[in-house]
Amino acid sequence: MARSLKPHPNPLPRRGRRVDSCELRINYELTKMNTLLDVHTHTVASGHAYSTIQEMAHEAANRGLQILGITEHAPGIPGTCDPIYFRNLHVVPRQMYGVRLLLGGELNILDTHGTLDLSEYYYRKMDIRIAGVHSLCWEGGTKEENTAGVEAAIRNPWTHIISHPGDGTADLLFEPLVLASKETRTLLEINNSSLNPVRNKEAAEVNNLEILRLCKQYEVPVILSSDAHISFDIADYRFIWPLLAKTEFPEALILNDKPQAFLDYLGI
């Protein structure tokens, strides 16, 4: 079933509550140590990743994670799995090596109308659904049109998370997206992979700083994701930490060390 958009008990600060200055001077070394979930990763099934489900789960256990999300690319990405892969997810245990697995997909936002690939039949088979813009299957327009498309995906009741909105693939206005995220309880992702200099995403740092500042202003939670395509990168947020420090982003609005709050927030 689609997730309910009715409010869940909110473990996060209420809008309007004054955030004490000591909350802002957070120790991000401690945050890294307390990371308990990473919900955007890929296995060999995505076609351009290099570890199996069991290898990913084993490494997640080694790193002390409680929840691991495995979100294979949907069909718009060349070389990824056939839709039958998602139909058969029921055969995979949801607990491995003491780690809870959330199995799902990274769906493609295809156009400025917010069209997603695959259908509700497949969404119902998934524990978690991420949607994002990828250059290989995106038909964009003006900044306003692009923003409308991503906002439509945010408002789609099947969407849990918007992947790498700040990577620069689509030119976007971020304030409307942050406000839509707050209204619908759809999380915006701060994506470590897109910040890696080897990716040459020139707008990623500036865009993600803007997203963080707006989320801080409006008290909107975010999710950090590794976007790992090999087990060694699980829960690696090394390129995100400097942005969190620069924006003095409140740890209360980061869900990676709050597994139950994460599940409750998304209604999983």
C-alpha cells in the first residue's frame, strides 16, 4: 500500500522551537561513529555496481548499521535489472547478519511532470522507494519546469526519498522543494557520491549547501546517503561532513543515527 500522509508522531523539533546554540556546535566525528543506517545503495543487479546483497549486508553489519537500504536502479538506466527483479523481492530475507534490509528501487523522474518509471504493481513489492533525476533518462525544461517535475515526484505518495536533488543534473529552485518535503514528509537526500570530486558535479557543493541551509531554516529533516555501488562505500559520508559543519546543521534534523525515527517519519 502507499504510505499514509497522515502525520506520524514527530520525534523532531517542532517548527518555531528555538534551537539551542549547543545543538549547532555538533561533533561530526561523533555523528560518524553513531551512523546506524544507510538506505541508498546498489548491488550487482544495477549493472554498474560490484557487490552482492549478502556482501553489502555483511559489510553493513561490520560497520554497526541497524538498517541497510538496497535500491536498485529502475529500467530507465541502461544495464540495470529487469522489472521481474522487483517482482521477486519477496524471496530475500529482510534480516541478514543482524541488519534489517529495506529492499526497493531508485526510480527515475523522467520529465517535468514528475513521471516515474515502473508502475504501482512494482511499487507495492518494494520496502522503500527513492526517486531521482538521472541524465540518461531525463527530459528537462526551464528551472521552474524542472522544479515542478521534482515537486510532483515529492508529492507522489509512493515516494519516500528524493535522491541527489542537489547534484546539478536538473537546474532547480530548492525552496519549493524543501517546503514540499516538509509538507509531505518526503525526505531530501544529501548524497555523498555526487559530492565526490571524481564525479565532476560542479554545482553539487553549492546546491547541497543551499538545501541544508533551507532545511535548517524550515526545520526539515534530511537523510544522508552513500549511494554505495560497492560494499566498501557503505555509510561513507566523508564529503558530506564538511557541508554539515559549514552550515552548522542541527544533528536533530539528521535521521541517520535515529533508525526508529526514520521509519516512523516515512511510515515504513
